[in-house]
Amino acid sequence: MSSRDLIGYAVLRANFDARRGSYIENFSEFALFALSKCPDSGSEADVAKRIRRDFGLVIPDAVVGKLLRRGVQRRKVLKVSERPPRYAIAPGYNSANLEAKVTQFNREQRELVDALTAYVTKHHETHAELLGANPAESLTSYIERNAGAVLSQVIRGAGIVRRDNSVGADYLIASFIDHIDGTDSRLFGILNRLIEGVVVASMVEVGSYQPHMKLDRLELVLDTPVVLSALGVRGEDAERSIRQALDLAKRLGAKVSIFEHTRTESLGVIEAAANALRGHRRGSSGDVELYFRQQQMSPADAAIKAGCIDKDLGALDIAVRDTPGDYHRYGLDEDALEKSLEAAINYKSDQARLLDAKSLAAIHRMRHGQSSGGFERCKAVLVTDNFNVVKASTPTGEQHDWPLAMSDSDLVNLLWLKTPDIGSEISRRQLVAVAHAGMRPSESMWGRYLEEIERLERLGSVDPQEAEYLRTEPSAQDHLMSETAAGTSRIDAGVVGAIKQALEHRIEQPLRDTIALTGEALTKAEAERAAAVAEASERALAHDSAARRADAVELERDAARTELLGLRGMREAQIARVRRNVRVFVKVLQFLITTILLAPVFLYAVSVAAPTLLPWASAVSAVALLLIAYALQAFNIVPAALVRKCEEPLVRWRIKRLGIEPLSQVPNEDT
């Protein structure tokens, strides 16, 4: 195998159209392309070989001949000769469309393989060699073995050969699928289209499957593990995958049911898990118990789940039917069937083998000993997750065009083929469910692990409590897969010890994380405290400096105040002196004015007393008296008032003349 296989599946998925008359028509483009590459002409074998070489698809020569004959009818192919039949491509054929698809898908798949390699190198470096020298080949092998490439074998009733999902590179690829499911929807979409391409490729040899036929004549009878998945007690991915498939089957007209003994067995599994949660263990832990523990369900929660089984089945529209009678009527050799099951499956108990045989025999009776037609007309089929049950489900000599049992994954594939647009989510969930199953150890590996724990418990290397924890802790499966290098190592005391150490580390890790976080918080708090102390010191120094500056400013202010007071006192003294001098001047002036004003009075008095002495005095004094009287009356002033009016202007003039600043402009004490 090579990356060409992936290219062929991708192109086939892109070409797929469920509405075509036959699935074979989806391969027409491959036949035309291969024929166009043949020199001159080509036979059916030449075209088939070319398809296998260029696309990795194995198409039987007879199917290729049918495709070429249809091409002749549509005038796309020319028939060159009859015997042996040889064909040539008709003029005007253009392969550009297919070549463009090949280029695109080659780029996408190279990106997918590169991402797979990078993921394994980063997360599973110690196991990277399991991918081999050609990761694309490992990926192709995984897809073909887990995506329905055996579907045609199931339909034809041929033997089934499937490797354990947990062996070799499958574990790494399953981990990669789980990774990109939540982180890279584009890569996951590329992978899912490849899966769907494989499913279409598996139908090339099947002529009995009818894509357009309803399923109203079909009854799907669920086996116990499938019932538990539908009830949601084996994990969310398994639940979503099978529920979506059952919903689509019912939309297509199929009936869904279980046998009464299957209901009883399913109830017993849930009750056993509930008892194990209480500490009453019987046998090894199973998927249901591990799921309950993973969900941290209490024994009471598990008991409630067991008590609601009929209600939950009713909500899912799954009928419970009695096991058909007529044990001997249809001639099935049930002893031979039991031997076939025992040879195919390593049962841990006879009861499990008897129940499987009982279910297959009941399907045989529901078919009245035979089935005519394919999947749609087989009347009833047992849906199981155990491929070995499917392998042993076709009794020798029986007339069945469809086996008594089929896998749940093959059921999903057939339903998707009928409704590819509606069923796209189903194929996606099926891919995730298969990947998660591949990340868990196989039953045989888990059994060897439990046996080693029991041996170590008997030797006293592990105490009962540790042994119970090693059995029931859900993450023990992940550690087992990692420690055993995906199934390539034997399970011994060293492996169990490593798992025990890993689980102890897992338990202690939250405490370590808490201690680490506490230490980080203390370190951060100490750093913050030191920073706060340093900041406080800086603030204290700044405060002291500010206080010293304030004291200096206060001293400067006091000195300035003293100086201002002295300046103010000096100015006041100067102004007071000026005011005294002006006042003296004004008094002298007042005296002179008074003297001048009294002179006429004196002269008048002299002229009266001695008229002959100063004959002109009386006239002058009379005129002066009249003028003085007129002046006093006109200006309404007296000499003293006149002097007082002149005093203040004189003071201001003198102060200005002397250059003395007025008191109103001298700063006061507050300033």
C-alpha cells in the first residue's frame, strides 16, 4: 500500500453519488482515465492494472469490463476489437478534472501524513518507530481495517480478518484521530472523507445491495454491548455513534429490538457495575464499571441507571421481544454453532457463549431458516460489536444471502451509503468511536494485566487496596497502552509497577500543583512585600526631604516676613515724617493766608481810627473786604478748609517726589 491508496479513496468519495443507478458508476471516471493512459488501446485487465497502479483501487476485471461497456453506450469509449475485447478512449476526452482532484487530494493527504508524523514525534516519541518508514502506508492500513473495507466480505459471508485495534501503529493513529477531532476540524474532515471513500470502495463487488430500497422489511436486533452503548453506559462517543445510526435506520423504516435474554444480560452488567462500586466485586472490571468510575457516579446513581433500563429502552424506541420458539423446526444445528463460536472467541464464561448462540439461533428462526436477497430483505440481523461473532454467524450449509450477524460499524457504513448527506455525522462519530476503542487495551491484554495484578497481590507486592485501584482506575488503561508500547511488550511486574507509579503521580500531581502554586503565590507576595517596603522607604525619604524643604521655606518665609515688616515700618516712618513736614508747611501757609486775609481788616481799622494817616487804606480795605467776602461766599470755603484740602495732595506729591513707595503698595505680613 502507499499514498496512492489514499488518493483513490479521496477521489472516489468526491465522485460518490448515492442517487446513481449503481454504485459501480462511481468508478467510471477511474476506468476512463486509466484507458486514456493506455497506448492505442487496452483490455479489461490493462485498465484494471492501471487503476490499481495509479489509484491503489482493486477493481475486478469483470467490473472494469462492465464500466467500459457502459462507456461505449455513452460514446465515451470505442470498442476496438471483440475477441479479445479491447477498448480505446473516444476523441475529446479530457482528464484535466480528475488530474486536478488528484493534485488537490495529494496535497491534503501529504498534509495529513505530515501532521500525523509531527504529532507522534511530539507526544509519543518513544514509540515513533511503530509508524514504520512509510507513515502513509500505516495510515492506509488503519483506515482499510477500521473503516469498512471488509464490508464486502461481510455481505458475501466471507471470513473476516481484523487485527486488534491496539496493536502497533494503530494506537498512535487512534491517538492522532482523537487529537485532531478536537483541535483541527479541517484535517479531521480530510480523514473522514477518506473513511467514506473506503466504504464506497468496499461495495464494488456487491451486486445485491440496493441503495434506494427502504428498510421497512428489516428488523435490527441489538446484541448486549450495542444495547449498553445505546443506553450510554460505555462512553459518550459510543452512545452518540450507535444512537445516530439507530435513528437513521428507523427513518429508513427499520425496526429496532432486543431479545428478552439480552435485556436481562444488559441489566445484569449494569447491576454488576453498581455492586462493584459498592466494593462487592465479581470478576474483572468492565467498560460499564470503568465508565461509572470515570463519571464519578455513586452506587446509588448506578442502581438508578439499572432501574431505568426499561424506561430508557422505551425512550429509544427499542422494543423487547421474546426469543422465537420452534427450536427444531428450521433445522439449525445449534451445537455446531456453539462450537463455531467457541473456536472463534476465547470466552471467559460458558454463559456468554450460550447467550451468543441463543441470539444467533433466534435470528435464524426469525428468518425461518433462510434469507432471500441482501441486507434490505434478510428480515432480521443481529447487530454486535464483536467481529468474531460475525465471523462465526454463518452456519455451514445454510442458505443466507446475508449473515446472521453484522458489526455495528458495518451497519453505520451501509446506512451512510443510503443517505450520505444525512449520515455524514454518523460516519464522523463512528470514526471517533473506533479511534477511542483503539486507544484502549484489547480484552486479552487487559486480562493479562489483571492476572499480573492478582499474582502480585498474592505475592504481597501490592496490597488489596492498591490492587483494586489498579483494576478500576479508568486512566490505568491509558497508562497500560503507553507502558506496553501499544501492545508490543509483555505485561510483567515492571509494567504494573510503572503504571502504579504513574497513577500515584497522577494522584499526587494536584497536590504538587497546589504546592507549586502556593510557592509561586508566596514568592509573588514576598516580592510584592519587598517592593512595598522599598516604595515605603522611598516615600519616607521623599517625605523627610519635603519636610526639610518645608522647614527651609518656612525659615525663608519668616525672614521675608521680618524683612517686609522692617520695610513696612520704614515706609510708615518715612510717610509719617513727610506728613509732619507737610502739616507744618500747611500751618505756616494757613498762618500766612490768615495774615493776608486779616490785613484788610487791620487797614480798615487803621483808616477808621486815623483817617488822615492812611487815606487810601479805607478804600483798599473796603475793596479787599468785598473781594474776600465774595470769595468766601462763592467758593464756600474758609482758609483752614482750604489748607486741609491742600494737605493730602501735597503729601502725595512729596512722597512721589522723594521716591517713597505708598503704603498701599507695600506687601503686608500675610503676603
